[in-house]
Amino acid sequence: MYPRLVIDLKKLQQNLDAVSVITKDHGNCSLMIVTKGLAADPEMCRLVASDPKVDYMADSRVKNLASYCGMARENGKKTVLLRIPMHDEVPEVIKYADISFNSELSTIRLLNSAAAEAEIIHNIVLMIDLGDLREGIFFKNEDQIRNAVKEILSMDHINLYGIAVNLTCYGAIIPKFENLSQLAEIAEKIEKEFGIELNMVSGGNSSSIYLIDKGQLPQGINNLRLGESFLLGNDTAYETKLPGTTDDTVILQAQIVELKEKPSLPIGEVGVDAFGQKPYYEDRGIMKRAIIAVGKQDTDLDSMTPVDEQMEIMGGSSDHTILDVTHCDKDYKVGDIVSFKLGYGGMLKNATSPYVTKYYVK
């Protein structure tokens, strides 16, 4: 059935091997693989769980962790909740996440109470905001950091596993030696003042991996969280390909449902489209236009690249995508299948959509 997401497990393994060499062999960091980009696809998770090079399996959704926590733990992996927990999901966090990332003491107190009821110790990683302005205690508020650590260490059922930072996802701040050194310094101060040793000082996501080969990952950073670099081979700081990786691990395939020659300009007064946007149209004369049966409900049009380089995406609605096939050498017909490489946004939406089936290349 189409549309379908073709997932090449051999190429995913190739990417996993490549990023593990960079992260573990060259960077001396533990490897955390983030599974949310493919919505914790079970085949992909089996591949990751069975790989001895992976130390942690992480996701932003507790439901995704629940789907594979048993398999991960059986293979010696700790499960990690990346999104800071909501109060009403604390019991599930305790059950399915071995480690959770946190920034609010009120939430950590609830985790402590839930862990006490479950008679376990729950590990937390305290988030530090180095200027990207998403989650975390702002790095300049040293007293807040110190007071948070002090209270966390007083809790009977919480273990301060480490500290971490998130960069590029909101403020698009690129990880550098200078800002990540501040995280390493904060970790060193915590260890010295409180007489403890932190297991993890996590220096970010796929936007930090480029620092390793440049020799600019600060000493003291001992973990990276890799999603897009594993799934698509990307260094997300500068959008370059990592050595040994490939970007065609996942391909979207969709079927042509209409093929007609029509004007390139709509006729009549232009208002807003189905998503409240006012579109712009360029007069290209009569065009050969193909409509495929996938749309914005299932994918991100800006994150799709036709495999046929002579094809162009013109736009779409919730259920349809319009393609210009005027200059294609291939004589497309209704019923033909067209393929697209995907960026992270397109991959995430396709993997999440219940209307996109999955096919595996093994």
C-alpha cells in the first residue's frame, strides 16, 4: 500500500557503525541513540538494541520508550526520556525510563515520590541552558544550579546521574568549544563542591558531533545524543554529511493519482489555502502536473527531495502533493510510483503518520 516509507536497515546499520566510530573511538564518548525520528520503529529499535556499541536508547515520548524498554534492558541499554516530564506522566516515566532529563524541582520531587512507591532509585540528568533558551537552568544562575543540586542530592530515591545541554533545536545556537566548555566547567564545580562523580556530561545532539573530528569537543564532555546523524548521516550544525554515512536510509514512495496539463497560474481571486497561508504562483505557462496521494497531514513538503531531479514539488494540501513533471525524461503515467529522499522533518511526520505504511529492506 502507498504511500509507504521504505526503511533500509542495512544502510541504518552502516550509519550506526559510522557514528559509533566517531563518537566512541575518536571522541571517547558514550553513545545515546535517539529513536524518535522514526517514531521508535520496532525494526530500527531491534537493530539499535542488539548493537553492543550503543549505551543508551532515548526518546522524547514515554509511549515510545514503553514499546522497547524491555528489549533495550535485556540488551544492556539504559532507556532515557529526553523531553522534560509532564507531572501527569511521572508514574510512566518511573516505569519505562531508567534516566530522565529534568529542569524543574517540582517535577523531580514527584519523581522521587513515585520512585519511593516503586521502591527504586530513579536517575535524572539536570538540564543546563547555555543560551539556546529552551529547557534548563540558565548557566549564569549559579546559585540556582547549586541549590537544585543540593536538594536533588538530599532525595532518597533520586540519583543525580549527570548534567546536559540542548543546543540548535530552538535558538539554533551552534555548539562550540567555548559554550560546551562552560558545561564541562559546571560539571567540575558540582563534583568538587559536593564530592560526587557525575556519570554523564552530555554535550548535545547531532549538532555537536562535528566537534570531535575537529578536535574541539571539550575534555569532560562524555556523551552525545544522536538521532539525525544516525538516521540520515547529518551533522546538523552545518548540514554536512558525516564520513561513512548515507542520507537515503529512508525513502518515501507515493502513487500518482492524476496527471494533466494545466495552467501554472490559478484562475480567479487568490485568497488563503487550507492552512491559512496566501500562496505565491509563478507563471510558467502550461505545465504537466502530477498529483500524488500524500499531503501535509502525512509529510513535510519542504523536507522532501524528488529522486528524479527533473521533477519539482509545486505545493500541496492536506491530502495531495502537486508535482511539475513537464521536463522529466520519464513518461509518467497515473499509477506510477515516485520516490523522495527525506529530511528530518519529513521523516518524522511520515514515520508518525498512521496513513503511511512501512516497508523494510533487510
